[in-house]
Amino acid sequence: MNDDIILQQAHRLYGALPIREIKAGHSGSLVFEMKVGDRPCILRATDADELKLSHAVFEIRWTGYLSQRMAGIVKPLPSVRGSLFEVVETDKKKVLLTLQEKAAGRHVNPENPGEFNEALFGELGSIMGQMHRLTIDYPGNIYNPQFRWNGPHFWRKNIPIDDEEVRQGERRFLEELENLPVDRDNFGIVHFDIHTDNFLVDGPRLTIIDFETCQFNWYAADIASALFFLVQKGAGPLSVSEKDRARFAENCLLSYLKGYRKANAINPWWIGKIDLFMRYQMVDEYIAAQLSRPQSDRFEDIQLWQQYCDWHRDGIIHNKPYVTIDYKRVLESVL
């Protein structure tokens, strides 16, 4: 994509001027910090093929709906023509432009227990509970198989798994998932990517950002995914003992669910399915690790990378939990 043309079009369509390009933490889009007058904003430019364009429209309408009804959601901004998205041409390519407020705050430090703690987990749970409750009644919450959790928009849809035993493990998880019940109270649009890069803290306030992987999935899967990422940062594989991982995860889930239930109800049966959703997410993490280069930002050396991949592979093929949680005790404490 041609940066100069994109920035010219952003000025024409939004009255926005560039401050800097943001390089990290975004899935293939060009991202710029901009300003409209004195208001800081974030511009995202994405190749507008048919699927990406339709998903971006799906995403921006949902986030617009949420941000008008609750705090904690980054707010999309309209163009001068009143549209929440614009499509422009550059180098014979269509590009989708969206603009949103720049959320206040910074990324949390997982190594600081003063901020990466049960209060944070409870607040994240409360925000997710509000999102799910509002989404149930959202008029656009009409199932579209294009944006299903393992549909055409799924990030690894066309990435082959070379390891036959891992493929068998994934098929086992998929069979269980496909048999789960689906209705308006347990299945709908979810963020499904709430990790430490995708929310900002500003004192006691949190703001969720980056909805690019939003999809139709079970609401309990959204909880499980957030728990997966929080445990990965706070007590990840290879970093602490399994006993310490279990203690951290259980306290994290307890706080998260207590926050969630302040905003939305959840059937206890679905809390028992969180383990299944995290087992399946281990396949995602295994493939993501396989695609990462040793000695990259994620892995210091090839030995650590190999140990990390092997840990997930062993869990997948032997059907082990991502982390051992006493769900009965969690239910007793929460309910």
C-alpha cells in the first residue's frame, strides 16, 4: 500500500493529519497515529478484498453499537461524509480506511503485580460481560458463516498442520466443539483476542482495542481465550511450575467470572467448558509458535522455541489441559 496516498485520502475524508506510523501489534494493516484538530486518533488501512471488506464493515458496526452503550470500548469515528469506513484506490488496489479515537492509557506490565492482578482481571471480566449482554440484543447479531470461529476469516484457515498427531488432536477437539449447543444466549459476536496488547489501562479504567478478529463464537470461548492469554503472560508454560500455574489461573478465573457476573449471567454448565476451549486454543498457539522464528521477539533462542512448541504438542496429542483448574471449586466460589 502507498503510504502517501493513504495519508492524503485520510486528510481528505477525515480531516486527519499524521503523527507517526505504529509498527507493532497489528495483523497486516497499516496503522497510523493521527490527529483531527487536537483530537488524537488511530487510522487503520487494510487491503479491501471482498472478505476483508465485509468483515471490516461487520466489525465497525458492532464496535460502534457497543461504544454508544458502554464504556471501555474504543470508539470508531465517522468520515466527513458520516461513514464509519471509507474505501479508496491506491496502486490499482482497494484499501479500506477506518478511524477511531486513540484510547487513553498504556499497556499493562504483566511483571508488575501492582497492576497485573485480580482487580484488573475482574474489570476485564466486567467489560466482557457488558459486551456479551449488549450483543445478545444487537440487531446485527445475525449468524454469518463467513465469520464463524473456524470459517473463511479464521486466521489459520489455509495454514497446513504438518504433524499428523497434532492434526488428530485438533480433530478430536473439533468434534467436541461441533456438538456444543448453539442459541442466542450462548453464541454470538465476540472479540476473541483480549490479551495484553489489546487493552489499555488508564488508572482504574480499561479500554478494549483491536477488534480485527471478532467472530461468531460461544461467549464462554471468549472468556476462555482471555484466560488463556492472561495465564500465558502471568504464568506461562516453562516459566513457573505447574502448581504455580494452576494457582494463578484459578485466582485469575475467579476474579474474571466475579467481574463478568456483575454485568451478565452465565450458565454454570458453560464454565465447565472453558477447559475444552483452552485445549483447542493450544492448537492455535502451537501453530503461531511454529510460524515464529527463533531469536525473534517471542523466543530468545532455538532451544526455548523448541521447548515451547514441544510443550504444546504434547498437550494436544495427549489431550492435556492447558492449565489444571478445579472448576468445581471455582463454581462454588463464584456462585
